[in-house]
Amino acid sequence: MIERGKFRSLTLINWNGFFARTFDLDNMVTTLSGGNGAGKSTTMAAFVTALIPDLTLLHFRNTTEAGATSGSRDKGLHGKLRAGVCYSILDVINSRGQRVIAGVRLQQVTGRDKKVDIRPFSLHDVPPELNPTELLTEVVNSRQAKVLSLNEVKERLELQEEITFRQYNSVTDYHSMMFEQGIVARRLRTQGDRSKFYRLLEASLYGGISSAITRSLRDYLLPENGGVRKAFQDMEAALRENRMTLEAIRVTQSDRNLFKHLITEATDYVAADYMRHANERRTHLDGALLLRNELFTGRQELASGQYRHVEMARELAELSGSEKESEAEYQAASDHLNLVQTAVRQQEKITRYEGELEELSYRLEEQQEVVAEAEEIHEDNQQRAEDAELEVDELKSQLADFQQALDVQQTRAIQYQQAIQALQRARELCGISDLSLENAEEWQQRFSAREEEATELLLTLEQKLSVADAAHSQFEQALALVNQIAGPVGRHEAWQTGREIIRDAANQRHYADELSSLRLRLSELEQRLREQHDAERLLAEFCKSQGRQYDADALEGLHRELEAQIESLSDRVADAGEHRLTLRQTLSQIREKITLLTSKAPHWLAAQEILTQLSEQTGQALTSSQQVTGYMQQLLEKERETTVERDAIAARKRDAEQQIERLSQPGGAEDARLTQLAERFGGVLLSEIYDDVTLDDAPYFSALYGPSRHAIVVPDLSLIQEQLDGLEDCPEDLYLIEGDPQSFDDSVFSADELDGAVIVKVADRQWRYSRFPKVPLFGRAARENQLELLYNERDKLAETYATLSFDVQKTQRLHQSFSRFIGSHLAIAFEQDPEQQIRELNARRLDVERALSQHESETVQQRQQYESAKDGVAKLNRLLPRVSLLMDETLADRYEEIREQVEEAQEASRFLHQHGVRINKLESMLSVLQNDPQQHEQLQADYQTAQRKQREYSQQSFALTEVIQRRAHFSYSDSGSMVDGNSDLSNKLRKQLEQAEGERAHARERLREHQAMLTQYTQVLASLKSSYEAKQDMLKELHLEMQAIGVTADVRAEERAKSRRDELYESLSRNRTRSNQLEKQISFCEAEMDALQKRLRKLERDYAQQREQVVRAKAGWCTVMRLVKDNGIERRLHRRELAYLGGDELRSMSDKALGRYVWR
């Protein structure tokens, strides 16, 4: 048979105020307590609904707060549910140890007025470790969960296979299951049973029970029976008194526990709130002091910055005023210096050029003579070298073939005769008597020149003559074309003008053909000129950004300097980054240590407090974990010893109590069964008969009767023999004595009394020797005496037992304290003081933060320098490719020159476009203009004269040419004699070859020497001529420029002007540099002051608010401190471990303590 089960918990899911809340239900839960709107009614409504899911009964009284409107008062379930699926389930353990979850699924019905759909269900064989909310909800993420529908719950449980899911279609089936599982006491088959059960629950909810229910229960439990009623009334009265007594005891205990708990919770509440306010006050004070320090520091910085700004502005104004004057003076000094330097240089050039020209004129004359002589020598050497070369070649060939050589010699002899004849003939034709081999070439060149001139004149006249014959009709037409192109000209000027027109047309065509290329060059130069202007603009911007003026040729060096500076700054920035990273890592490590120590400090303080308590309790200084564990082991041994001693005392106490209980039996019977047997047998206990024995006689009678002193005296033993048959409930030894209880004496035994003993003669052959007992128990006086002793002994044992129990409990409590201390605080209690470490780390953190701040400021400056250098390099990278443009001073001149050429080409193109057809016709007819038809006869006479002269000059030139060509033949004078000497020819030829080769080598060497000398002389002559002409032109220009300058050249004047210019430039440069610095400093100072003023305004607002808050809280805090000190609870309220908790944590602690306080 199953017994009543026990509720474990009540779970509400998706109810108003409870999304997924589980209430533990145990024997200690009797009341729901909470403020308005805490959820008491909702919780009990869910509990009743889970027990009785009958909508006809679920009507709840109005328990809302007094200020609520009628619209907010909902007597049903609809207003207590949220939209969607809701659950109310009970977790039960029955007497078989089975866990059953029974509950209902509730859901608001859409479209109906406050209707609720209820579906009862149950879960069986649920594992004990499973939480009810895990079955009915699904976790979406760390902050969200979803309520499962009933079908989803069913499908989910079917997959697990160990939990049985049941759903019920009627309330009767649901209550039958609850009865079978021991959840309810009755089956509740009918509506009336459910109504009565609901009324009982309603009475427990709202207090009191109706008279009708009371009457019905009394009629059911107490039918009409006077005796029974009277007995019950007496019993009720007694029970009522007992209940009142017990209730008073429980109330007293409850009040004691309540007040103890209230004091503890109130202390926790006040301590948490006290420490929260203390922490907030300390935080506010620290914040106010920090803000005040920052405010004063900022004001000092602002005043210093304003003073510095005023001084820099005044200095900048003074510098700006003096800069204009310095610029004007510097410009005037520069112009004057330029004029003086130009005049000095011009005078120096004039003097130098005059001396050089005079020297060059002498050197030029000398060099001309040297060159003329060298040319003559060179020609002679060249001719000799050629003759020697020919002689060597001929001798080599003759020597190779003797017969051939002989023929050659013969031929040479003939050639020699012909050469003499040719020379004689040339003298006759040319009329030159002194004509010789040495001057023949010179005469030949003269006559060749005359021949060429005569030939050219002859050809020209022949062409004119032929053209004049064919162009009688075309002359007028060509003359008309010339007049149209060049304007009116005379007939005799027509040829020359036509040639100029044709020549000029060729030039014009050349210009026109080059127009496109000139335009390309012009556009290219124009682009380069624009690039030059851009480069000049970039250079000006760069110089402005750098605060200095740089020349174009100094940009490459500056670029290298900036790159070196960037590399240096980059390394420094990298090193600074590593150092900053190290500082930040150190700061992070310090902060982590502070955080760790801050989290550890409350535990360490709690451990120190407990350790102090343990030290006070033990009276020993616990300075190490070994001492704690050792003392705990001593406590364990002490507890064991004390427990053994206490158990021994408890055993003695139990023995004493058993003896007292035995001696307290009526009639002195040690066994209560003897009294029952005496009544059964109709006898009397022997101890009752001797109950009035004195204390002095008690030892004798106790020894006399011995073991039979607990016998039963019966009138007749024969009458009880039958009753002894089958007797079981009796002592092992039962003594029965026959006698009259009214007149019983000790004559039944034969006894002899000895000293402190007695001999009892039971029979003739059986004696019993019994000594007097030390503690006689026979008779009421003896028993009372022994009971008094036993009572005293029991009291002493009880006192000793209580003392030992207290010692054991004290030792156990101390052992438990040590155990809790070891389990919770031993690992941290003997570490270093975290507060001291925090103070040291805070000091170190401030040092690191100051170092990091200083390093950050230095890094910012380095980064600004780095960015400035990087920007300068970027600008230089744009400028360097254009340095050549910046240094190209002739670009504008070349652009103007090309532009003029383009204009000329355009003019030529327009000219050709206008006269191109006429010029083409004129080119084909130009030859007719050479001869005017009116001069034809004179032209023929001139032609015949020219033809005769040309023939004469040709014959003379031919004769001289023949002499020159036979120059080598004149050296063959000895060839005639060689023909006769055939025998010695070979030797002679070899000797001649050797001699010819020597002469050839000598001729070549002289030719090379004279050739080098001639080249050198010619080059020197050419350079002297060009130098002379250039210097002469330059000297003229210098005289003109000197006249244009109008300044007297003086070396001391130049020195004075240069010194004046340099002084003014240095002054102006210093002025400009200082002005740029001041402008940058003023801009930076203004930005700093604006930012500082904004920060100061914010700091003033924050400081005013913070100070007002501190001042406002000071009065209340002083009152609190006075109350704390007056009541002596500062030690209980000022808990150091709470100083490390945040305001939210302390507020949560105080709220929890207040909640527990209110719940109690």
C-alpha cells in the first residue's frame, strides 16, 4: 500500500512575473511572505491549479493592493498568464522513492473573453538530477530561452526513452493518478469531492474555515454518542492544553530564532549599506580631490599659456613690423651689390680680354707661318713616301722575276726619256722656263683651276645659249610670274630675283614641312615650362613648410638628410613603440595583479578574521598552515578522547537510570512481569511482604532469601500448577513460595546467622551460604536509600555528561571551524597582506603611468617630427625629378625661340599657300630668265671666247698633269746603264731594294712626324682663330655692357656692399625664422588653450557636482558615524572585506538581507 508522498518543488513557467521559477517545498515551508506585487497570489494560484485543474472551481478572491483599479483585479487565471504556452508543475517523491512530476499546461484562448485552455499531464521515472525547467524549456543562447509546447515536450521525452509521458483527458483520471502516486489523500471522483478539497485549500489560502465545513466534519467524525463525545471533549481539552503549551514553546523558539535571524540579517543589511556608503564616500572624495587637483593644475597651465601667448603675440607684432623694413633694405643692398659685382667682373673681363687678344694676335701670326711651312714640308714628305713605296714595290717585283725586272728596267729607261720630253713640252706650252719637277704640281693646280673656271663659264654660256634659243616665247611669261610673286623687277634682275624666289621657296617649304614638328616641340616646351612653374611653386611651398629657402641644386642633399632623419626617427619610434609596449605590458601586469589582489583581499580579510577568532578561541598564535593542521589534529584527538569519556559516562548514566527504573517498580519488583504474574496467580510478591523492613535488617533478609527474594507468595502451589503449563512471558527463574501473605514469616527456612553472612539449610543435603550484600535492596527503606544514592549519582553523571557533551560540542564546533577554515581559507590565509601589496603596486602603477605619459608626449613629438620629415621627403620626391627643370634657365628663351620659328613656319605656310602654284611654274621656267632674248649675239661671242680659253687651259693642264704623272719616271735615269749589266743585275737590285726600303721607312717616319706636327699646328691655329674672334666679339659686348651699367668698378666698394648685404640677410633670416617659430607656437598655444578651456569647464562642472554631492552626504555620514560609535557597533559594521566590493554587489547584498528580513 502506498503512503502519502512529499512535495519537492513547485515550478511556474511563463506566468506573470515568473518566466521559469522553481520554489522548493519542504517541511519548513508554511507561509508565503512578500510585498505588494511580489507574486504570492500568482504562486498559490499556480499551486491550486496544478492540484485541481477544474475551471468551474478556480475562482480566486481579490487580493490586489488597495490602490489598484477594478480593471486590474482579475479573479481568474487569464490575467495571471503571459501570452503563449504556460506551465504549472509539482515535483513529488512518493513513499516508494519514485519521482513524479504532475502539472498542467495553460494557454490563453485567442478570440475568447479571458478563457484559458488547461491540459493536465504527468511525467514518471524522472531522474533525480534533472531540473523541471530543463524539460519544458530550450536554451537558445546564453541570455535567451524558449518555452516548449506540450507536443514538443512529448517528442523530446520520447527520444530519451527513460521518462514516461502521460496526458489526461479528464480531471478524474488526473486525480486518480495523483491518488495512486500518493499526491492527494482521496481519489476525488466527483465534483463534490473536488469542491470540498478546493474549499479546504481556499481556507488554507485565505485563513479560517466556514461553519458549514466545520459542522460537516464534526458530524462525520463525531457521531451522536455521549460517552464518546465526553471522552473526546476531555481528550480535546488535554490536547488543546498540550498544543497551547507546545505552541507557546514553538512561538518562543521561533521568536528567539526570529530575533536572532533578524539581528543577523539586519546587521548584514546595515553593514552592506554602511560599507557601500563608505566606499561611495571614499570614491567621491577621491574623485573630488582628483578633479580639484586637475582643475588647479589646468588653471595654472591656462594662465601660463595665456601669458606665453601674449608675449609671443607682442614679439610677433614687433618682428612683423621690422621684417618689412629689413626686406626693403636687404633688396636694395642686394641690387647695389649685384651692380658693383657686375661692374667689377665686366672690368676684369675687359682687361683680361684685351691682354688675351694682344697675345693671341702675335701667336696667330706665328702659328700661320708655322702651319704654312709645315704644309709644304708635309707635301714633300708625302710625295717622297709615295715614291719610295712605289720604288720598293717595283724592286720587289723585279727581284722576284729577273727577266721581268730586266724588261721593267728597259721600260723605265723609255719612260725616263718620255718624261724628259713631256717636261720640255710643258715648258713650251705653258711658257714657263723655270718649270721643274718640284714646282710642277703647283703650276698644275693653277692651270687646273683656270681650266675649271673656263669649263664652268663655258657650260654656263652653253646652257644660256641653248635656253635662249628655246625660250624666246617663255621669257615674258616667267617675268610675269616673278613680278606677281616678288613685285615689279627689271628684266636684267629677273634671273637673280627668280633664283632668290626659288631659293626662298625651298626654305619656305622647309619651314612649312617642319611646322608640325615645331608645333610638337613648342607644345613640349610649353609643357616643360608649365612643369617648371609647378616645380617652382612646389619648391616655394616646400621652403615655406620647412621655414627655409633652398636652391634647386641643394635638394638632393636635403633629401638625403631627411631620409637619414626619417630612418633615425623611425628607429627611435620603433624603439619607442617597443618601450611603450613594455611599459603597457608592465602596467597591464600591475593592473592584473591589483585586480587579482583586490578580488583576493576580501577572502584574505575574512580568512584573517576567522584566523583571529580561532587564535582567540585556542589561545595560540596560528602563524602557519602546519600549525593549523596540527592543532586540528590535536582537536580531533581531544574530541575522540572526550567522546570516549562522554560515552562511558553516558553508559554509567544509563545503568543508573535502569537501576532507578528497576527500583522504582511498585512492590520492589525488578521485573514488571512479576507483578502481572502475581495478579494472575492471586499471590503477593515477597518484596511487598517485606516492604516495611528497616534499613538495618535489609541486608539480613536479602541474604536470607537470596535469589528467591523476588519470589511470589501464593496461598496454594497446587492451584497454580496448571497455570504454569505453557507459561512463556516470565523471567528465566521464577520462585513460588506457598504461604499466607497476611501472616507470612521467615520460618520456611532453617538459617544460621554468621558474621556478615547467613547459612540457609534448604534441605538436609543442600545448604546455601549468602553474604550480606553491600547494597541491600530488600525493603522499601533500602530501595529508597539506594534510589537516593542513584539519583545523586545520576545527577552527577548527568552534569559530567553535560560538561563532556559541551566540551565535545565545543571541540566539534572548533574542529568544524578549523575544517571550514582549512577548506575555504587555508590556501590564502598565510599569504602576504594583499592590501600592502596593493598599496605598493598602486605606487608602482603611478610611477609607470607617469613614465608612460612622459613617453607618450615624447613619442608624439617624435612622431610629429617624423611626419614632418616624411612630408618633406614626399614633397622632395615630387621635386627631385624636376630639379633639371628648375636649373634650366634657358627653357624660357628656347620656348620663345621655338615660338618665333613656329610663327615663321606659319608665315611660310601661308606664303606657300598663296604663291605655291606660281612658284612651281616658275621653277620649270626659271632657266629662260638667264638670257634675255635681246642679248643673244653677245652671248654667242662670249661662248666662242670661253670655248677657246677652255681648250687652251685644258692642253696646258694636260701637259702639266703628264709631267706630274711621270714624276716617278725621272728617278729612272740609271735604268739605261743597268740594261747592259745583266750579270750584276740581281745584286744591284737587292742593294737597291734595301736602299729603297730604308728610304721608304725613313720617308714614312718623317711623314708621320710631320703629319702629327701639321695636325697639331692646324688645331692650334684653328683654336687661336676661334678664340681670337670670340674674344674680340666678347670684348665689344663687354664695353657695351659696361657703358650700360654705369657703375665704377671698385674692389673695396664690392666688399662694403657684400658685407652690408650679408648683415641684412642674416638679420632678415633670423627675423623670419623667429616669426615662423612664433606663428607655429601661437597656433599650437591657441589650440592647447581652447582644448584646456573646454576641459576646465567640464572639470569645473564635474567638481562642483562632486563637491556638492560630498558636502550633501557629509552631514548624514557624520550622523551615521555618531550613531555607530555611540552604540559601539563600528567593528560589526566596518567590514574590511566589503570595501573591495562594488556598489551593485553591496546593494544586492543589502537587498537580499532585507528580503530575508521581511520574509522572516
